Amino acid sequence: MIIKAASVQFQHFAGAKEANLAKIAQFAAQAESQGVQLAVFPEMCITGYWHVIGMPRSGIEALAEEVPDGQSTQALLKLARQHGLVIGAGLIEKDGGTLYNSYVVAEPDGRWHVHRKIHAFESAHIAAGSSYTVFDSSLGCKLGILICWDNNLVENARITALMGADILLAPHQTGGTASKSPYAMGVIDPALWENRERDPEAIEAEFRGDKGRGWLMRWLPARAHDNGMFLVFSNGVGEDHGEIRTGNAMLIDCYGRIINETWKARDEMVCGDLDLSLLDRCTGRRWIRGRRPLHYGKLCESSGKELGPIAARFSDEPTSV
């Protein structure tokens, strides 16, 4: 079975949900015209992302919506029905008095699914999710979701694979950040983004280099290869409250090979065929069948040095275990 998938990168407008949903609608129509069945949009692309850092709780609550009854989820469900697509996009979810960085997947038949980011660090007002998300989709395969930093921790990808995910949706807002790790990413001069139409080569060199693609290539294909899953990486692109997101939308097969990608400094959609017939005999699934779980108890023990997602993201403490 072959699934035609699309990964979309776009520059969101901070706090402007209707404008961001309009961009999603434009890409959904384009996806349908190209025969796409699965369209993946970035983390928190409906609400905006980095401007939430430092925002008071009242401001975040004003952006947040219930799922599935909120306006944005209902808009995604309408687009899914209209275009015959499975569509995923990120927002801030409100469940009672609790706020989450969440990712909603809407299906053409009206079904919906939501993943709450397990390693949320955007604000002390945004709670961490507590469960993994893998589900049977109308595509005839199982989809899993991990949001941004969720993907960095290898345990999360392995658990998602053990739950049966065939395709991992990996929405992000990353690249071009002031990472605490000396050889991971790094800031990009905003002037390069502002000058992108006159000098596209300069900003694209950053997107293709260690601040963007180069960093991703050190670990992202391994999540797909080692766990026997296809992976759809979607990311923001362009200026985001002082940082420059690097886009790099890509589709990765279950051997860690790039099916399609972009490094363009603009809103862009990349498409590709996910040949699910590769899954059963791929290396990652063969390795999973060779596991010896009785030896892995150490994985569930605390080292006593865990910082939690907010501290780990922003702390200057040494990272040795």
C-alpha cells in the first residue's frame, strides 16, 4: 500500500488563528490537487509559537481552544471532509483549567485525534502531556504523533513504534535556535531572512547547514530507521519572535532515506509516496523483533539527574549522566 503524504512548512502569524487557518486551507486545496492523502502542518502553527514564551497565563488562555469543539478543530475537520485528506496541525488546547501544546489530526470521516506534547517547555502555564498517541487511521495504517522535543528522546520514538505506528507525524518549530549544546543549531541573522528574495542563497546556506538540515541529519533519520517507521517532519519557517525557523520540511522512509525535502526560505509543501510494503522486512522492525525486554529495566530507573523539559531546554547545567 502506498500513501501519498505531504509535509508543509509555513511562517505563521503570532496569535492570528484565522490567518493561519487560511494558509492551512490554501495548502489543503493544493494537496488535494496533487492527490495527497495525508497533510502534516507544524507545531502550534494555528496559534503561533515562540511569542508564547513569557506571555501571561491570561494571554495563553485567550489563544487556547477546546478539542474537538473549538473553532480550529472544527475548521480542520471541515477541510478534511472537503478535500478528502487526513490533516494534522498544532494549537494550544484548553481542557478545563489546564493548557496543553497539542496536535490535532482530523479525518475525512469526522474522526479526530489529539496528542499533548509530553516534553512541553514553552511556558510554566502549559502542562506536559502524559500519554502516547497511536491510532488506526482511515488511511488503512496506524499513525503516531510526537511533537518537537518529544522526538529528541529516543524512548518516545521506540514506545510509539512498539504501539504499532507505521507513520510518525513529527511537527516542529525548530532550527536556528540558541541551543545550549555547542554543536547543535545556533542563531541565524534575521537580516538574512529579510533579504531572502534578493539573496536566497545566503539564507538557504544556513537552512542546509548545521543550524538546520545538518543538525536534523544527525538524529532525525535514525528515529525512522531504528524504529521501522516512516516519518513526516513538518516545521515552521522564517522569523518567529526573534528566532529564524529553518523549515526543512521532509519525508523519510523506514530505512532513514529522504524521500523528498526542501531547504527553500519560503512557505512550501513537499510530497512523496510512502510505500508501506517496505515496513515488514525493514531493518528497524527486524531489530524490534530481536529485542530482549527482560534486560531493559535500567531504562525505567531514574538517574536522579533528570531536569524536566523546561529546565533541560533552558538550563546551563552540564548534560552528562
